Amino acid sequence: MATLKEAFEIISSLPSIWDKHRHLDPDYLTSIKMGASLADEFGYRGVLLHYNLHAMEPWPVVSVILESTRFLTPLIAAQPTNLPPHTAARLCMTAAALFKRRVDLNLIIGAKPEEQKSVGDTLPHDEKYARLEEYGRVIREILVAAEPYKHSGKWYTYDNFVLSPPMHQALLPRVFVAGASPAALAVARRVADIVVTHPQDVEAFKENIADVLSQSERKVSLSVRVGIIARSHRDEARAVALERFPQTRRGEVVTKMKTKAESNWLRALAQESLQADGDQFSSVFWLGAYRSGSAYCPYLVGSYDEVGGVLSQYHALGARVLLVDGPDTRAEFAHHDAVFIRPTVPTADIKAVRAQS
């Protein structure tokens, strides 16, 4: 029986420059190198770089990661308002040519309306996803074009564009599409290799995400993004969670602001977390971290076996890529490994696992 580490492709996430509580060193560049090196050492397959339109450009960090690690594949956001498709293609080609390594692309529309308006992007939500679909198709077509590339679409036009040197086909980026709205899932089903979602509790996740994607004519892998706090005993894990993510008035205000986000999943997470008591744990699935204003996703909090059991449930529903919030220290990587060495639970035993969790 496969372990969770064998069953999932595990991708860690590096902190943004604003996440100073997560930095392993006062110098941000050193902190990035340390976080990436730990992920590489513990056998993770990739690392996610945070992206904000108004903050540091993450692409130069790709070179740092590729120079500091042996195996990690950077996963970096590509957004139409910030990066033309031919530039995204050139950056992937450059990494492949210089480092003989792949860089994956996370296609996003942007979650903050105020950011998009600041650069003149006022398209409605669903139309942004329509543009994102053409954006993703153009990137792919440029990278595989055997002849000068031509394209005439609604958003992009190319006439005899040539990528030089040609992209090494074995190092083509995989395309991730993030989102949970009907528009996002429709685009993901047509252009993505992997769709990224923030998980809901298992039953809601099955109905709203897994079942929808299972109807796709194309094969699309499913990824869940979640944080993990696991210890030998449930009570210890919950104490660590409350210490790391204290429930404050400021966190509640930040979360209320997210109820106005353009992203469907950010709005839904904010609304659901505000309805819950952040100090209480009704199950392994916990929204208190998100409600604190210091985390970007839900967390699984419990014993190693409990957290492993819930991850098995997501795996049974088709999730094959796990985007983990952090970890940020060697000790946390070790706690995560104590979860990941657990075997996956056979689908036939999932009902028993749900009863326990």
C-alpha cells in the first residue's frame, strides 16, 4: 500500500516578503534559500512562490531556487495583466535552457479587485477567465510551435513569432489553474493539467469540486491547498494551532475584507470562517488559521493518524497534488513527514475513516 508521500506529489510554499513571521532568516533571500533547500532535502517535488501584483516580482526568485536545489520544480503565477503570454513562454524557456529544469505555471486572474483596477483591468470575473483560457492556450502553442507562430484571437495577436532557442519539449511547463467558481473550473477542464483548489470539508469537496472535474473530457489532475499542524496527540496539535494563529480582532477585520474578494473561494472561505468559532475544533478540518488573517488556506489539525486519514479521503476523491502551506522549519517538515509516512486508506475503508475524523 502506498504511503501518502508516494500517493501525492507534495509542493511546499515559500513565504512572501510580507510574511515575516514565517521567515527563517532576517534576510529574505537567505530565508528563501533555506526554505527551498529544506523542501528539496525532505523529498518534496515542487515549491510555490507567492505572487502579488504590487509586490516583489517573483520570477528572479526562480533562479535562486534552481541554483539552491537539486530536484524542486518552482510553481510560479502567471497573470495576464502582468505578464504577456510570449514573455511567460520565454521565461520558461530560459529556465530550461540555463538550468535544464522545468518551471510550472499557475495561471491566475488575480484575487484583489483593487489591484486589478490599479492597472486598468476592470473586466468582469467570468470574462477574466475567458481571457485566461486564451492566455493559457497561447503560452502552450508558442512553446510547442515548430514554425513561426501565428495567432489571432480576442485578446492576443501574433504574427510569425519565433521562440529562440526552441523550448526543450521534455521540460515543458505544466499548467495549473487556480479557482473554484464555475468559470474557473470550466477553464481548468479545457486548458489545465492541474486544477488548484482550497479544500472544503470532504463531503462538500466531493460535491462541488471532485464530481465536477470527474466529468471532464480531458484528463485534469486535482490539487488541494491546505496547511497542516500535526502532532502525536490531537490536543498538542490544537494548542500549537491556537498559539500560531491567535484569534484577534485584527484577524477578524482582515477576514471580513476578504468577503469582498473577487475570488469565489476566498469569499467562501472568509464567510465560512467568520461563521465558525476560531478557537473551537469540531473536526480535523479547521478554518481558524484563515480567520486569524495570517494564513491563505484551511488547515488540518490533529494527530498524525487523524490528519493522514483526512488526506486519504481527498486522495480517494481524486486529489493527486498536495500544496502545503509552509512548512517553515526543519521541525515542522519532520512533523509533516510523520503524517506522510502513513499509508493511504483504501477507498473501501473511507467511510470508517470519516467516522473517526
